[in-house]
Amino acid sequence: MSAGLTTTYFGHRIRIEPFEWGYLAQIVDPNSGRRLVAASRSPMRALEDAFDVIDSTLKEPAAARAP
């Protein structure tokens, strides 16, 4: 994978790009604009980690997600 890949999950935009030692998944929350990151040696694992981050964010109380 030489170029970045963009997808969405529950409205969150996920962009996976090569990084120095692996892959970086940049996550943007559509409601708050908050940016989160997940990283891994493989692009598939970075994507799975991004899904986990989003799932845990969605479980947070709404007050905790507010900027």
C-alpha cells in the first residue's frame, strides 16, 4: 500500500497512510471534529484498531465527547 486509503465507519472518517515503521489510521469524529489516531505495523490491523477506537468512543457518555 503506497498511497493512503479513506473509508468511513459509523460516520467517522478513517484515513490510513504508510508511516515510518507501519501504518497510521487518522480518525475524524463527525460530530465534534475531534481527531484520534491508531497505529500498527499492518494496514489491516491499523484499520481494526481504528474500529475499536470508534466503538469505545461511541460508548462514552455524550458529555465526555463534547469539545
